[in-house]
Amino acid sequence: MPESAAILEVTGLRKSFGTLEVLRGIDLTVRAQELVFVIGPSGSGKSTLLRCCNRLEEPNEGSIRVDGVELLDPKTDINAMRQRIGMVFQSFNLYPHMTVLANVTLALRKALGKGREEARAIGAAALARVDLADKSSAYPAQLSGGQQQRVAIARAMALEPKIMLFDEPTSALDPELVGSVLSVMRELRHDGMTMVVVSHEMRFARDAADRVVFMDAGQIVEQGPPDRIFGAPQHARTQSFLADFAA
Amino acid sequence: MDSTTVFLDAFFNRAVIDKYLPDILWGMIITVEVALAVVATGIALGLLLAAVRSFRVRPINVLIVLFVDVLRALPPLVLILIIYFGLPSVGIRLSGFAVLWLVLSLVLAAFAEEIFWSGILSIRKGQWEAARSTGLTFLQTLTHVILPQAVRMTVPPLTNRTIAITKNTALGAVIGVPEILMQAQTAQSFSGNATPLLLGALAYIVLFVPVVVLGRWLETRFAWGRA
């Protein structure tokens, strides 16, 4: 099988907060339509890695290419690139003063410059894909956490990004609401979206991920298909992390 | 005359009311004019300064903070007197109305800037990040996501501060602006009776109680459910 094109290529990425080095030389390639899961203990740098991939955090060193464009080049239009990099946050971060539809269409209108009607149509379609077509005129506070996170996914998806980054998308949810978010992510994957997911949903990783990356102390310790990472982890640190998790 | 009659004659003198009520009403119009002008420019300037400050350009922010601190520290009357009586000696002559409007606008702008700024700071970082992650620029994020939320949160403190500062239109009496207090004082000295002053007080109540009530209504109106 020929390898599909690389959508995200991270090389030699380093990031420090003050004297604390959070990312210590990360190399990671994500190919089109891949679902890559990043796991690791808290403080391992996985969220920071994800946030560097759309420059919410400014890396100190290295290279990040998204769809062939170097993100860290000062000449790169970061706002244009971010439209191609969807991001979903742990705390949803919906705009509380706007309706669900307005949340989804804001960037379509202001960043992509689409007209009101066109944005509305795209937004409605995105909401239908996350099964919330009937909530378009509700306000975020009227929705459950799971519904809010699905709106956040629709907001990112509506821009038709090349890749979507998920930063612990289910960590802030009550257990009974996790399923609806995961099933939307599963559908996205089915539709061929390229995704990088930082999460502790190991069951989801096991049956949906193409590849699992284990990070610890700012480095990628090992990576591979979920069967191998969960079934036969090579590295002692991976083994102890997964053992802690099972316990 | 018994004491009740003396009291009524001093504060509720019918003849004085009939004679000077038109002046007081005229003063109300002037007060409303100054107040509206102050609210419009003061709040607009305050919002503009807070927006500029959020770009965090150091030298500019030092100037903004300096402006805000100085205007919050100075009694408005001092500024009014300096500008009204001082500026003519360097060839700038402003009307009493203009001086009152200018000074109160600047003072309101200083307080409003602080209030808006704390509103902006209170918006969670995730709101900025979510908006920026969809490709919105800093300015788009500020105008569409941050300020609408910040402004709503600032309605109660801003209303209180606005009322406090617009009441200072009474300082116009010192520099000959024919607003309520000026009219009342003039009438009081002509009539030798305190009734006009009481009329003036009533005029302030008539003007500002509705504003206080409106402020309370806005407070509940803008308290939307926060997740």
C-alpha cells in the first residue's frame, strides 16, 4: 500500500516554559486520513505538542509543516493556516454570548469571508453532522457538556480543515456523555479526516486509532499500532504507564 | 408663625416655585445635554483605550495607565478650574459647557477604561484560543468574541460609575454652566429662599432615579447563563 501524503510533519521540536523544557526534540509525521493517538502521563508534553501544531504555543526550535507549509516561517500567514487546522479543546470554549449556529459560522464569515446565507448553510450542515441540527438557535449554556463539545467539533469542522487536533476532548465530560462525542469522532474518521488526539480514552484508542504515540518527559518514547502499544509495549516506561492505567 | 409654617415657607414657598420652576426645568435640559454628551464620549473613549491596551504594546500601555491613574486621582473640580481659568492665559478659551463636557468625559473614560480592562482580563484564555484557532485575527477575536462578553460583565460597575460621574455635572455651577444647580443657586440668591435648592434636588432625583432603575434592569438583562 503506497503511503498517503504527510499532512503534519513535526521535526526536532523543542519548547521550554522558562527553564522547564517541556518538549525535548519531537519528530512526528501524520499522514492523510490517519488517526494518531497521543498518550502519556500528565506533564509529558502531549498537550503542548498539540498546541504547538497551530502555534497557540510558540515553539523554541524545530519545524512544523502542515500540508507542506512551514508553520514557523515568519512569512507564513498563521491565520490562513489555522483555518486548515481544526482544534477542539478540553473545555469546549464555545462563545457563551452567541447561539450555537453563530458559534459555528463566526469564522466562516469573518475569517473566510463567506456571506451570511452561505455560512448559515455550511454551519447547519456541520451541526447536522454532529447530530445537533435542532439546537442551532440554542445558547451554549442550555446544552449538556457532550452537546457543547459536539458544537465545538462542528465549529472546527465547518472550516473544512486538513487536520483536526483534539486536546483531551472528553476529559471534562461526565462519563455518560463521553460516548456521543466519541461517536462523532468515529464518524469523522470514517469520512477520512486526519486527526491527532490527546486523550486518556484507551478503549477508543484501541479500536479507532491507526497509531498510538506514547510520550513521557517531553519525548516520544515509542509509537506503533494500538495492538502493539497496548498488547506488547517495548519500553519500560510505556509498560508502567499502561499498568498504572489498567489498575 | 409657628415652626411648621416657617419650614414650609423656607422649602416649599409657592410663589418662589411658580417663579423659578421654569429656570430649574431649563437647568434640567442643560444637565441632560451635558450628561448625555459625557456618557457618549466618556464610555466610547474608555472602550477604545481598553481595546488599545489589550494589544499590550508596552510604551502605549504605560501612557494609558498614566492617563487613567492621574484622572482617577484628581478631583474633577480641580481639573475644571485649571482648564476653565488656566487655559485662557495661554490663548485657549473654551466655554463652560465645553470644559465641563471635556473634563467629565476624560474622567469617565479613565474609570471606564479600568472597568472594561478588568472585564477583558476576566474572559477566560480559552475564548481567545478558540477564536484564534479558527483563523480569526487578534482584532476580530477582540471585537466579536472578547468585547461583547467583557462589556456585558461590566454593565453593573459601569452603570454605577457613570451615574457617579454624570452627577458631577453639578460642578458646572462653578464655571457658569446654567445647569440645575447653577439655576437653583441663582434663584436662591435672588429670592432669598431655599425652595429653589429643594427643587434642584428634586430635579436630580427625577433625572437619576430612572437611570438607577435602568441600571438594575440592565444588570439582570445581561446576566446570561455562564457555563
